[in-house]
Amino acid sequence: MSFSTLGLSESLQRGVAQQGYADPYPIQDQAIPPILAGRDVLGIARTGSGKTASFVLPILEKLQEFTVTKKQPVRVLVVVPTRELAAQVAEVFQTFGDFVMRGVKTVAVFGGVPIAPQLAAVRGADVLVATPGRLLDLVAQKALKLSSVSILVLDEADKILDLGFADEMKQVFELLPTVRQTILFSATLGDGVKAMGNNALRDPLSIEVPEEPLDIEQIKQTAYRTTLERKGVLLRYLIKTGKLKQVLVFVSSTRTADNVVAKLVKNGIQAAAMHGDKSQAARTETLNKFKAGKLTVMVATDLISRGIDIQFLPHVINFELPRSPKDYVHRIGRTGRAAASGEAISLITPDDEHHFKIIQKKMGKRVDIIDTADLALTGY
């Protein structure tokens, strides 16, 4: 299957080729034709499966059919769970929007930044990519109405619910026209997502792309046995003695992230935290510095790190283990991509040992644990 057989215009096909897409991913192959045909779609596909282009491309194609008016209403609404994802989805719309005949204005809106510029930006937008809270703020400010939305996309619906936006989504649905096309994507299909789908979708085509197991064979996995009191100094020891660069450290809470960063910086290691309590400007700056190699360590929570894609990431450290073996595999799978080698390190306290055994069993791979009781950590 190729993009030429999916019903896209030649101009969008050129855009796809220029962006380096060869053949469509399975989710694109299955979703683009029915979206072009106007069907509601329920797609189950993980982050990184190519799902964003699977709805962006046909939506841009369909926008060419809409009549342009002076006071352009929002025709397409994309609701996403996080600021980072809003910016990423809007960027994909803007990238491929350059290849369509009629100019398409895409605007991303989210909290954590002043609302005034967004009040002005949404005027005349064809496509609005929004987090639920800021979307309702803009409606309350009478900056936009949702009565003209023809296409609704709910992206990463499971994470929208995980972040506690169920009540906000009920309000959003009440503001939308009942006659519309709805596209819902989610990594999982839990009861909450099913309920949202039942409320939002009409006779949907269901598409499920099985999640391919991550290849973790080329990832070097090491674990260090330590105590809770020595964990922070061990982290600094490993970074300094190993001369590690571009290290993504996972923690379980925003408080721990800030504490770890404070100790790293105090001991001469460039580090910054990435979590939901940071402003959007701070998060964007941190991510850009880290991607550019100007920041040695980025400390992140699982929730905020979702959707952040960093190619050729050399080191991942589990300062705290995740709750599930699946999350562990996803964490370490951020390194060792594109045939590049990677290293994943886990710091294991006595309370972690049983859980770490379960992770290894589920992963199907044994990880050696190095005892650090006799390691001299003074000065780190």
C-alpha cells in the first residue's frame, strides 16, 4: 500500500514525500480512507504509531471543500491532554498545511501561558488544537463558539481521562453540534474511553493496531542495589564517573523531580525538571536545551514525558521504578532507537527488589544487580 492509493490529492502526496514518508503506517493505511469518506473512527494505537498524520492528512483534504467566510468559524477541533501534544499536533497541521491549495490556519491553545494572545489568535482559525481547560476558558471569554465544528478529534483520549478532564469533556460535548464527524484515538480502550466513545461517536469504524513489542536487545540494562538515603548521591556518582551526557531520569512525582534537580545542580551537574507544575515556557525551554545537548540531565515524571520523542537518547535512569512492567519497557525503550545503542540504569532499594523481579519476568530478560554498599560515594 502507498499514499497514492489512499485518496489524497497530489499536493498532499508531495508533502508526504518531502517529509520523508515512504509507505503509510498501518494506522494511516486503515484510517485515512474512512476519515476522507466522513465516517466516525475509533482508533486504538499507541503514541508513535503514526496516528497524528492519519487524521491530519484527510482533515486537510476535507478542509478544501469548506467555504471560506470573512469571519471564519472553527471547523476542526482537536482536543488533547497536554500542552506538549497540542504544540506537536499543531505543528503537523502547519507542516502539511503548506501543501494544500487553500491556506489553513491552525492554532494551538493551552494553559500555563497568558490567555490574551490566544484570544486574538483563535480568530479566523480553521483548526483549533486545545487542551480541555483552556478551550472552555476561551469559550467563557466569548473568544470562540464551537457550534460550527464539523470535525472533532479526541487524541489520546485515555490520557485526557487520566488527567481528570472527564467533567470538562462533558461540557465540551454540550457545546458541539450533534451532526459532526468524530475521530477518537486512544492507546488503550478502558471503560472510561468506551463511555466517551459511546457519547461522542456515531456508528464508528473501529481500528486497532496491535502494539509491536519494543526491541530491547540492543539496550544495555544495569541495576544498582542501594538504599533510599544513598540513592541521590549514587545518581550523581554514576553521572560524573561515567561522564554521562543527555540523561533522562524518571521519577514518580513532581516533588521528587524538583528535589533531585536541586541536588544535581548544587553538585555541579546541569539539570532541569520536566513536570506539570512548570510553566509552558519553562518546559519548552528545558526540552529544547535537552534535545540540543545543552542540558546534561532532564528529570521527568511519566505522565509529562508521554508524547516527548527524543531520537538517539543515550541514557535513561530509573531513579524510581514505574508502577507497571509495561511502563518500564516504554521508559527504557526511549533509548536504543534507530539501531543506536543505549543504556538503561535502575536504582533499586530493598523495597524495590520484589517489584523489579516481576518487571524482569514480564520483560523476559534478566538484569544483573550490582551491589553498591562498599562503594565510596563521599564527595558526590
